[in-house]
Amino acid sequence: MSDQIELRHLRYFLAVAETLHFSRAARRLGMAQPPLSQQIKRLEQLLGHALFERTTRGVKLTPAGQLLVRRARSTMEKVDEDLAQVRRLGRGEEGTLTVGFSGSVMFTELPAAIQSFRHRYPKVELRLRELVTSAQIAALLNGQIDLAFLRDGDPTEGIRITTLLKEKYVAVLPEAHALARRRTLSVKALEGEPFIMFARRMGPLAYDRTIACCEREGFRPNIVQDAPQWLTLVRLVSAGLGVTLAPACVARVAVPGVVYREVKAACRTSIDLGVKVGVESVLARNFIEIANRHLAD
């Protein structure tokens, strides 16, 4: 027989202390009275003190029993809360989740997905990090982020990439540009124009897809300037430094002096979800489920 006090001893004790009746306590616990009486006697032996005064009319707590009631309740409440927290963690309802995202993804329904996640899982600490695609891949590999919402995610060993959404391109033009008078235009119409783009190192596949879109029309864009963020890039267009092709969602950025025009082309850019192979958590799966509902093509 164990010489250690166990949690079950405290549960049995509290049931008797709260009913002051062994038979009623046994019914509450779903057990027979004799084993319950034996366990209470065992607890008293382990403590070296009587917890109840037993009379023909019932039982009442001794001073030691009264103290143990207060302490046992506190102990059981703490244990129950700890176990509840473990269950919440196991269900992905508590903990910390770090999500990376490319700037242009914030012009899609990702903010709505973030809001839904926060509403459904208020105890989760959600950390958001804006990073270019190449930096997100590195952050996934070294464990700095748990999920990555990538613009044209490059296939990378150790990273599982899933396409959530495919977007058309739009032409971004200075408002005074001659092509701005058209409602739609071909990519070919941009031949010979100075282009502003991201540097390839920031997102190789996104860069290559934009170049390929022009090359299908028989020309390679003349890149005169690069920019680190879409807002900067659009402002440079408004300043008359050049034109560019952008994901359709970027047209939500209202900047004076800029117009967005639909492009007639089969080429597409994608929003991809990146997760490190083998380390997807319940927290991450919960976020992915919500993001899929908001972003799925």
C-alpha cells in the first residue's frame, strides 16, 4: 500500500467533509461506502491525525479536518485549472502562434481571417510579422515563425507550400500616363515603359513570374528602380518614375496620382501557405482552417 497521499484521497475527503455523511458522499463519488471509509482512515493514518469525529448521529470535522478542507479545496481548484489549461493547449485554444505574411497579402481577406481567429481563440497570443517571401522561408526553417503567408512561395526542401489563392495582375500607372485612359490593356502595351519592381532576392518566384508575364508578350521589362514594399512602389509610380504589374489586391491601395488597370493576360500570381514539414501544431491547424475559409480561391 502506498505511503503517499494521492489526489483521490483529497477528493474522497472533500466529499465526506461537504456532506458530513459517508453514505451520501459514497453516492456522490459513485462508489460503495466501505471502500470510502477505508480510504478516509488511510488518509488519517498518513497524516497522523483524525479528520472526523464519528458519532452515532453522524460525523463532524476536527480542527485538523477544518484546516484540510480549506487547503484541499485550494489544491483541487489549482489542479483542475492546470488540467483545464492543458486541455486548452491540446485543443489549440491557448498558447502562442507566430504568423508571417508578405505585405501584399494584407490587401486580401487575411485581416478578416485574423479577426475571426482572435474572436474564436481569445486566449491565444497571436504574433504577426511582415516579412518578404524569402525572409519568411528562412524564418520557417529556423523556427522563428509557425506559418507563412507567401506571395508566390518558392519550392523549398523542408517546407510544405500550398496555394490558397491565384490572382490576376493589374497595371499600375501614373494618373497622367497615356495608357491610363484605357479601361483594360494588354501586357504588350507596357513594352518600352520604365518598370519599378521588387528586387528578385526578396521573392524570386514572384519576380520571375512577373518577368515571364512580359516575356510571353515578346519583351523583357526595363527595370529602372526597385522598392521594398508595395506602398513605396505605388508611391514611386505616382511620382512618375515608371509603371509596374501588381497582384490585383494591390488595387485596394488608394494613392493620389495612381490608377490601376485590368490586364488581359493568362499569367497569375499566387498567395501560398508555408509550413515547416513535421512541426505543424494544433494552433497552426486552427489558424489554417480559418484562413482557408477566408482566402480559398
